[in-house]
Amino acid sequence: MTDAVITLIGGPTALIEIAGLAFLTDPTFDNPGDYQLPHVTLRKTAKPALPASQIGAIDAVLLSHDLHADNLDIAGRALLPNAGRVFTTPVGTARLGGNSEGLKPWDSRELAAANGDTLRITATPARHGPVGIEPLSGEVIGFVLSSVTKAFKPIYVTGDTVWFTGVAEVEERFQPGLILLFAGAAQTRGKFNLTMNANDAIETASVFTDASIVPLQNDGWAHFTESAEELEQAFNALGFGHRLKRLKQGLPAAFTL
């Protein structure tokens, strides 16, 4: 067994420390403010629990996509060149350049850990909203962190996605022990969700039967329509409450995998 230490920084941003390696999900480190996109203005309402300067060395950034400020803001973008590697979508790599590497679903890369293990990063399918959203939302991926030596149960980072068959396929392939689930029921264009709502999260819990679930992406931005408290209430109502692991921002939490 191996301990993974997760530190929630805010929104979709979390630090994952495991096997002596440090991974950062979708970096967002700006203070509150507005971001004008072609179709909508995104409003950040809370500052990060930790500034980028306190994060330390990052072996790899797991960037679900680069198009939206609530996944990669100005300070987060400035952090990317200092990371060892940046994994994102192929079109994201074409835009970002530098040390970014584009992955399609089920592509993988490996990182050597100081303890002699090798960690494999596998891109997973994601759909950033309902069927037909792709021309508007662009390409999105999630990630699985796994041990080549099977020293720990995999960690699944959903990225910005709703529940669909591609998410279920992750369980079929990997059986993760921990899920960092992008929740919040984000809505920017109308009454449809761009990230998981409580129903989606409960579907995930019912399929990933051996995984603890850490919710991300449900605070700090005005377009998140479902709070962590509401998600917890839904889980408790249906008997999944013990599976949901809410973190306090800025405080490391250990999970044995």
C-alpha cells in the first residue's frame, strides 16, 4: 500500500503527491476577477488557498484542457514552464507549445519515481457537457495515475466531464481506488451541465464501487451551480456519504491506496 497526499487548492486545482512525485491538476492561481470569452464572461469569486509560489516543484501538470480560465488562468499558465512535464489534449499542446505533451484518450506516458517505481499517466475520455457539445467546448481529457509495479490502486482525475459511457470505461480498465471528481454542475450557456452534478457523481460512485471520491471544481467560480454541501447532502440521502471525502482547502489529506 502507498499513501497519496491530496491538497485542494481551489476550483479544479489540487496537488497530488505520491511515490515521491508531485502532480498538479488544472492550475488556477489568480485572485478573483472576470474573464471574457467569446460567448460568456467567467467570474472567479475566490482566491486560491495557496499561491503558486508555495506549491514547490511539480513533476507533471495534468491539464484537462486549456481553453477556459476556470481550468487554466493567467497565473496557472505562467506556472507551466516551471513544471517538469505538462500533459493535455493534442490541440492544447498545439496552442501551448513548450513542455506540453498532447494525449488522446488511452494514450499513456511514464515517469520514474525515486522509490524505484514507475508511474504511468493515462489519458481518459471526457465530454464537457451533453451530446453535441464538442464543437463548442473543444477537446477535454481526464487522467489515471497508476503504478507499473501495482504498488497502489490507481487515481482517477475526471477532468471536466459529465457522466457518460467513457467514464464507466475507466472503471472497466483500471478499478481506481481514489477519484478526483470535477463536480459543481457548471452552467454557462443554458440549463445544461458542463461538469458533473449530484446525479452524475452518484452514478460514478455506483459504478466505481471500490473508490473514495474527492469532489473538486464546485467552488470559487460563479458558474458552478451546485455546492459541495449540496453534493454531500445528495450522497448522504442515498447512502453513499461514507464514500465522499470533502477536503479543507490548503490542508493536505492522506489516502492509503
